[in-house]
Amino acid sequence: MPSVSDQPPPPDPVGPPRPAWWRRLTAPWRDLPDHLILGAMKAGTTQLDRLLAGNPAVQSRPWKECRILTEPRASQRAYRAMHDLSWRRRRRERTNGRPERIGDASPYDLFHPRAPETARRLVPRARFIVILRDPVMRAWSHHRHAMRLGLEHLDFEAAIAAEPNRLRGETERLRSDPHARSGPHQHWSYLARGRYAEQLERWFAVFPRERFLVLFTEDLASQSRKTLAAVERHLELPETPEHRGHEIANRGDGSAPDADLAASLRTRFESDDRRLAELLGTPLPWRPDPGRITGRA
């Protein structure tokens, strides 16, 4: 593997899809999303989005990951262009005799420092779903994903060692400059994205806590029907008539980090996990000794 000094230029950030001209022209007559699956990346957002899309009261859409909240100059018009015309929604609601919900699932939203304030400006009445995964395995899966896409050229250990330098000042720059974008922040944030408490605290500071449903990947994998039912209650949706499981989306290669490295990273995440458990008031499924993390027996 090349050294850090031999790295090619940082990858470009991935922006939102570009709707056709007729969608942009008719954007004022289109609806905004009612709910957002915020992330975390590689924690099952696509899987959860697909399960939710099976509910007949959820509007289908041409794109997952609209990525509007993390873009410079984000506007309601740009967000509306991603969704259906309002009159079509109203017609379906009259025909079906039930309200229809509109959503989006963009995993970068949870991590981006400007996203909560942008959401307050664009979708102030939205509800939010967050799904979290063991931060060690999430980081590993994120790195493997970046390697497959050609966004990363360092091995896992080298990449996490390089992460502090790669991300130095990027969060502050994104927060202070409304026009800033950052490929390293989006693509090389392997450990930073696993510090969930600080990300949730940003969102909880902007929206009421009851607007959020926080889930765990482990529960989605083992109890998909129960997890989907919790999401439907949170969004005030009718229950999906016939729940059908889906093959796991964006499945990795089944590999795992070296056991010693994983143990070392789990130690590094211990204080962050404790902070998260206290924030949520619940044990974390990836911790074998939840009492140690929550401070409860």
C-alpha cells in the first residue's frame, strides 16, 4: 500500500442527484419530505428504507440519498424537485382513503455539522429515524466500501492512523462556511462517524427529542418485523399489511478486522459509547458488559 505522502488528491464529495429540468421547473408544486432516515452510514439505512418503502402509505421516489441537507445553498426548491407533484399525492390520498408520507434516507445527514440547522430551515416539521451500528464494525465496513469505490488507497490501519490529519479542521470549516464541501469529511471519516453521541446531541439541540427514533443494526437484522413496526408507529403509518424481508442491501464481503485491532478500537470508543448509552438511556447491543458502559448494574 502507498504511504500517506504518496496519496492521490482527496476524493471529491458526492453531491445530490440532478433532477430533470421539468422537475426543477415544477418544484414549487411538489412536496417536501415528512421523514428522514439520517444514518449512520453502513448501519442499514438502505435496508430500513427498503422495508419502509413496502408500506403502501409511503410514497415511492426516484432516488435514495437526496443529500440536500449537506449541500451548500440548500433550498426547499431543490428538495421539492426530488419528489412527486402535490396534486398527484392528494389524488392518491383521496383514492386510497389515507394520508401518504414522503421520506428520504441520506446517511451523511447524521454526521454533517450543518445538517441539523439546514433541516430546521427546510423541513421544520419532519420526523427522524437514526440507525446505529457497532462503531468498530461500521468503520471497517466503511473502509471496505471506500476501497471498492476507489476512494481509499490505504489499508485499514493506515487509514485510521491518517484520519486525524485528514480531517483536521474540516468539521470547523464545514460548520463556519455555508458554501464549504469536503471529500475527506464525507469519505475518510471512519472512526469519527462512530462517535454517535456528539452527532445526536447536535440534532437534539435543534429538534425535540420525541421527533427521533433511534434504532440499532443488530435489532434490524434479528427482528426486522418488530423494527419496522416501531418505525411505522413513530411515523404514524398504518402497519404494512404483509411484511416481506429483503436481502441485505449493500452487503459487505463478510470480513472483519484483526481481533487485537478490534479490541484496541473498542477501547478507544469506550467513552463515546458510555456517552451514547447515557444519552439514550439504554444499553448498547455491541457492548458485552452494558453495565460497564451505562454505569448501571
